[in-house]
Amino acid sequence: MTRDSVEDLVLGHVLDGKRRGRGGGGGASGRLGSPKERRTRGLLRNASTPRSWQSVVKRIAGGSARTPQELKRLLDYVAREEGVESTWCNLAGYERDFDPGKAAHVAETWSSTWRGAPKRGHTDHIVLSFPRGVEVGQAEAIAREWGQEVFGSGDYGDVWRYVASVHKDTDHVHAHFVVDKHGIDNGRFLSICRYSELNFDVMRELHAEIAQEHGLNLVATSRLSRGLIEHAVPEHAARASAAGGTAPPAPPPISDAEQARRLDALQDYARDYDELSRIAAIAAGPGDGAGSASSFFTRFAEALGASAAALRQGLPLMPDATLHEEGDAAARIEAARAEMIAAAEEAWKAIREMEPSAERVDLERSFAEQARASLQLAPDNLLLTEHARAASHEEDRYFHPTLASLARLEAAPPEGLTLDEGLRATLSHVRDEIGDRLAALFTIREDELRIAGTSVEEMVARFTLAERSEAQVASWVTDQPNTMQKVFWMEMERALGQEVRTELAELELPPVVAEAVAKEQILSADRHLSLSAVPALEAIVDRMHETLPNEDLDRVLSGDLSPLAERVRDPALRAAVAHELRNEGDLSADHSVGPWADLARSHSRAVELGLRDREATHDHVHEL
């Protein structure tokens, strides 16, 4: 049981509200965020803050106390009058001013709870340093908040008492913290080490984070993340050379193996900076001229890209010193992220409140595209994530492979497939015909659709999209007013999907469109998918079985593709059809899509180079 005096408990400003979160256990994730967020924030600040402004938090070697007498001497040193700007304490978990005359009383109170003989003593002596030129008042405000956050909040497993002071007797302001390692809430012994929840990385990051909030730009990142491969020069050696006016000493040497390891690590950081450069470019959006937020993020993207380039060469990154003058770059990215999320939520709400129409479906599709582009800026946002992910074919009751291929062909044909004007016109005509067929099919259920909050036109648009996002598919169900209506709507979606499949089974595509659809499906499919699982290709194979005379089919089976020349005009697709005709039922044959997609792309490139179709295809078929 801790022996707190009446003065500690009552006059310790219990009602000040300065002690917060007792035993909350929030840890570093509470204020600093996840490890990924902490790493990202640090790298962003690296590229926008001068390298010299680094957080310094260190433990004083030999600064712990094992007896009340040692603790009193330590407190007397920390609270001495010479060079001391202010002293304060957190004796009962509440911050208050510290009276140096009470050092003996504090030493007696703390030592009454000590048990055993810890290797590093019963107290820790921590020093929080600030860059040269920082005002004492600013440093004290940061130090007070830092001490309360680290030792007095309870977010790291317990609350630890401490006595602190700010000193201004050296060339840079610094704060001392003498901390009792015995927790006053849970009796947890304070352990500051690499593998504990509270470690020096966390303490430095908290220092930088709190400093940023007080207008002081600090970073708390590793030397490697800043492109510095060599060891740092020991602080005492650097100070000695500065005091003597001599050249700074050389850094301690590193082995060739360690240098190679660090150069490899720089490449990982370079990739991170490149990724963050893309995120900053997303935040920039359309340019608004010099001095705008867009201009800031554009320059920030350039600085991050330059950092990546420097690290790839094994050089230190060169931050854009002008960026930190416009505020904390990491905080501005966070603000841009929050603004983007708020705008996305507002836009999605507005889309869902529109009247049912094909336009609403097209805006949903556009929203999904924007979500995919913006997800880098807010990877943990649920709204963007669900819109960025396409619904799986198994979960998407609107999916039809032919409709999906036709939509992709019209919007963005894959590499290896070029559409001429004639094919585009035919494709547009086919899409119109399918739209008319589906509209006639859905008109039978027009009243049910209206009750469900949609329309014939909107349903046609839903089915003819290339893909639908998870959020789209889910929203069409959640729009229903009650559970019974939701179940009814899902059943109707399944029924409509079956009716669409039946309707399209009777539709015969023009050969040129059928070939384009088959080729699109080969080029878009997973490389390891079985060739026989490409629906449009199998439809052509079946048609060849039905229409080829037996003698022509025999010629194809023996390796002569000429009977297919007039029926399948694309050479690469013709080779795939012949392969399927020859190898149906042969499980040992290579039926995967990958080689045939490569063949289609190679043929397309050969045609672009002016080679004849036959020459462009023959060698690849022979290789296959």
C-alpha cells in the first residue's frame, strides 16, 4: 500500500483534472496509432523537417537510486537552483509544483514501497532534450505534457510518480525526470526496454508528436530511414570537438556485411517513400496554383520522390526545408485524409438519395473507381474499402460473363486487344439490343421494382456494368425498409439473374463480337484458370463442333488449322480453339489460360510491328 500523505492526496489538486486515463492501458496505439501509422508519420516528417531536429530521450547511466539517501541526492541535483527554470511532480498521480525542500520526504515516501534489489535500482533518471534555440516556456509545456502522457496517464500499464525539472544551463534546454519504478495503481514495475510496451522509440515518438502540437517540428525516426548508413558520432565526442574548435571525429566503422545489410534496408525505405509520394499526389488533386493546398502536396510528393531516389543511391535524403514552414506535413496529410473521407461519405449519401436511374448506377460505378484511387490515402476506411473491392462472382447476383466482357470491351479493352471503328459500332449495337431485351424482361416486374425503390432503367444498368462493388451490391439490399422486404428483394435478384441468363442463352452474338468477347476473357482471366473455363471460348469450340464438316474437323485434329481460317479470324484465338478441339478429354494437355494470353499479346505486338498474321502466330503455336 502506497503511503501518500494527506497533503499529497488532498492538496495534490485532485480536482485539477490533470491526471487522466488511470489504468486505461491504451498504450502507444492510443495517441500514436498503429505501428504502420507511426512509421508512416515518421517518414512523412523526415521528408519535410530538417534532419538536425531529432527527438532525444535518454536514460542517464548510473542515474538510478537504490537507497533513500541516493534518491534524495538525485532529487537535490534535479531541483537545484542553478540553471533550473521550473520543477514539478506527479507524486500521487496528479501534477503539481514541486518544493525542493520536500526532497527528503519524497525519498522516504517512495522508498517505503521498494522491495528487493533491482539490478538498475528503484528509480529511472530520464532526460528529454530540445534543439538549440527552443524557448524555455515552449520546452516546459512540451515536457509537462510528455511526462503526464508517459508516466501519469496509466496508458502503459500503471501510473508512476516522478519529479521533473527544466534546465537551461547548457546550450540547449532539457528536462529531467526522476521516476519511481513502482506503480501506484497496480504495483507494476516500470521496465523501459526494446520489447516492452513502453520503450525509447515510443517515448521519442510521443516527444515528437506532442512537440508538433506545440508548434515545434521534431522527428523521431531511425538513421536508416533518413538515409544515414554510418553510426552516429558519440555525443560526448561531438561536444568535445565543438568545445575545442576541432574537426568532428569520424564515426565508428561498420563491417562490409553490415553496410550491405543497411544498403538493402535503404531500398525498403525507398519503396515506402515512393508509396507516400503517390499518396501525397492523390491528396494534391487538381492544381490550384502556388500557395494552395494542392501546391503544398505537389511539392510534398516531389520531396518524397526525391527522398526515394536518394536512398536508392545510398545517399541521405534531403528534406524540403520549406515544407515544415507551412505546418506539420504529416498532420496536413491526416487533415487531407479526414477531408477526403468526409467528402466521400457525403457524396455516397447524395448518390443513394437520388431517384432510381441509370445515371445513379453510373455514379456508383464512378464512386467505386474513386474509392480505389483514394484507398491509398485512407487504407483503413471501411467505406472506401468496401467500394474499392469488386464483389466476387459467387456473391454478385448480377454477374454474367458476357455482359461483363461487353462492358469492359467498350470501356477499356485489355492489352493485346485492339478494337477498330467497325467493331466498336457493332459492339455498341449489340449492347443496345441487349439493353432492350433486358428492359422488356424487367418491365414485367415494373411494379415490384418501383416498390423496392428501383426502376427498369436502373436494373438494366446494374446488370450491364462490368463489375459491381461489394458496397453497391450490399446497398441495394440495405435500401429495403425491413427484414422481410430484404429477404424478398434478395430472392427477386436471384430470380432476375436466372431470367437474364436464360434470355442471353438465346442471343447469338455476331462472330466478330463473339471473338472479341472470347479474347477479352482469355486476356482478363487468371493465368492458372483452365482454358475450358473461359465461357466465350467454349461457346466457339461448341459451334465449331456443330458446324465444321467431319473432314475439316479431322484436318484440325491432325494439326491443320486452315479449315478454321474463315470461321475464326483472329489467329491467336484460332490457335486456342484448335488446341481445345484437339485436346478435349485429354487431362494431360496444358489447358491453362496463361500461355494463350501471352500468345494473344505477342500476336498483337507483332501486328503492330507490321508482321503477317501467319508468321506472327505460327512460331508461338509451335512453342506451345
